[in-house]
Amino acid sequence: MIGRLTGNLLEKNPPQILLDVQGVGYEVNVPMSTFYNLPVLHERVVLYTQLIVREDAHLLYGFASEDERVAFRHLLKISGVGPKLALSVLSGLSLNDLAIAVASKEVGLLTRIPGVGKKTAERLLLELQDKFIVSVSDGASGVVTPHGNDITNALLALGYSGKEADWAAKQLSADANVADGIRQALKLLSKA
């Protein structure tokens, strides 16, 4: 029903934002991947949206890209996954990381997301097969160390977002071992 909103950003209260569209304020829930890429207040924002209608509420979810919205819709089709959990998955992992986790069947990566247990992670992996294409299209060099996955997993366990962990792992030299890589990644993230 509401597929896209363009307006001025009035408030940021993670995971919710308030968007003024020609005098009407829309409360929109966004994943942290979208939240981190929002401009400063009172700047123009374009979001792809998904309206969820429940008995007690009409909830609007917004995404920076059409790909994120498609992933959200795929997640909603999975038994036991509601909008809140789908938003958590997209907040905890970038689309590329989610695609890699699904392709390599990494249950451990998904269970690090709040609200995702082992059974849910296994169901996600099964249901999401053939739904994602692994790519390196985020403008990064695409060079990942041989231990990049271990380093990324360690950073996720320390509380960094999937986007931050992925970025830090890509900055490391190809010959970094896991322990040194984690130390270097933590230094990079503390400066960012």
C-alpha cells in the first residue's frame, strides 16, 4: 500500500525515525544498516517501505535500498519470523553477510543476532537458500583475509554491527592471522 516515502528526517530514535512527508509525520522502523546511513536531521530521505497491518497497529518499516526490502519480505515468509525478528536480522548482518551465511550454512553467525536461536537459524538457512546472491558491491576493495570470517565473527561477538565488522575485516592485510587481525580491526574501529 505504501511502497516508498520521500521526506525530511525529523527525529532519530533507533530503530525508529520520524519522517515528514508534506506535513504528515510517518513513524518508520528501520534496520540499523539503514539507520547508520541516514543523513543529519532535516535532510531529505528516500525510503522503500513495507506496511504491516495487525489487529492493534499499522506498522511501517523502511529500507535504504530495494534489496533490503526484498530481503525483509523473504524473512517474513519464514514460519516463526515476524517483523521484529526480520528487522533484527537485517540490523545484525549486512545483506552480503547474510548471503554468505546462507551460502556457507553458518548457523553460528545467525545465532549471534539477538532473538535468533539455533532452531530459528537453521530454519532461516533452509528457507533462504537460493534467495540471495553473494556479491561485493559496497564499494570496498573486496579483499578479505583468509581468516576474515573468523575475525568478523569475533567482532560480531564483541557487539559490533555486521557492517562495521565486515568493513574492518576488509581493511586488513591478507597475511594477518586471527589474533593480530582482531587487534588491528579493533584499532581501526576505535578510530572510526
